[in-house]
Amino acid sequence: MDKEDISLTDVQRILFGEAPPEFLAEVLFRTLLVFLALLVFLRLIGKRMGGVLTFSELAVMLTLGAILAVPMQAPERGILQGLLILVCVLVLQRGLNLWEFKSKEIEQKTQGEIILLVKDGVMDCENLFRKRISRQQVFAELRKENIFNLGKVKRMYMEACGMFSIYEFEDEKPGLSLLPPTDTDLYDSIKDDNNGLIVCCNCGKVEPSDQHEASCTTCCAKEWNPAILNLKKRDG
């Protein structure tokens, strides 16, 4: 576009750009396709990217950046097209929320489901693998809550939005140490009063040391360590 083509009195260009008004119908179709494709992509890429936002809300936020940039910066594009896309996305989001409210099946498909990661001090290895969550991610989240023994965890869920919910036992229970193996000083403070129990290093299953099988009955792993109760409180 040449400099001479830009004029504040050119209402046709400002509102519609160089495209004919019929192009607005195609804009609606493009918006629908891009929004749905983005929603599917975010659903597949994983929950942790979503954080606190739902997938549809995150899709709207990303779409807004693309919507607003072109109409504001490209002189050959009309502002009306961008405004129309904004309205279209708003209607899509509100309609999707209403659809999710009326249908649990749609809500589960668009927002995902709550995943059980730890039950009674034992990790659900199948769910961890299915959602591509590493054991170290689980350990890190628990350490942030000042939990250093997996046996202390009654339930740990990954919510549909990607956040973690943790519920603890009130009393002390033996379990797998969540401490980093390289922190030898902290390892020295672990109580050894575990009543002769050992724990599977893979899933956290606790067994009597004189009765356990070579392979864990829960995850079939073969590496065992002494179960711990808690950390000793150091004086000073």
C-alpha cells in the first residue's frame, strides 16, 4: 500500500480494509476453525500448561493476541473484522461454558478429568505414565507442602486445571522418603524407627522386610529401601 492510499476519510478502507464486505463471512468461519484447533491443541499438550485457567479460557487469551494485533497494525485490514472476531470468540466461549454446564460429558472432554496420583501412600504408576508425570514432579510438589514421607499422603490429585490437591493422614505412617538422595546431611536426620518395614522405591508400597516378595506386588519393581516415618527435629 502506498502512502497516498492512506486517508482518514476513507471509511470503506478503515472498516473493511481492502477485502470486500463478503469476506466477513469467511472471517467467522476462520475464527471457528482456529479456535477449535487451538482448543484441541491445548487439550492434547497437557494440563500443566493450563495452570489455573481452563483450556477454553487459555485458548481465548491466546486468540485475543492474534485478533488484536493485525487490525491495529495492518492498514490493509479493517478494524471491523477484528471486532467481529472478538464478538465471535466471546459467543463461542459463553456458548461452550453453557454447554459444559448442561452436559457433564462435554465438560469432561473439554476440561479434562481429575487424576488420582497417590492413594494411601502409594503412587498410581499407571496414571503417572498415562499423564506423563514424573515421580520427581510428584516429589517436588509434596516437598513444597513440607511433606517428606510419601506414607503421610492420604490422597494426591491432579485437578482438571493442572493444579495439585493434597490430603494428609493425621497420624504418622511409614513410607518412601521424598528427600533428594544427594542431600546426605538431611538423610542422616531421618528416623530409623520403622518397625522393620521396607518400601518400594518405585511406587511407595510398604511391606514387612521379612515377608516381602522380590518384586513389588503393585508395580513389579525390585528395588527396596527402609521405610521412614519422619524427620528428626534438630536442637538449635
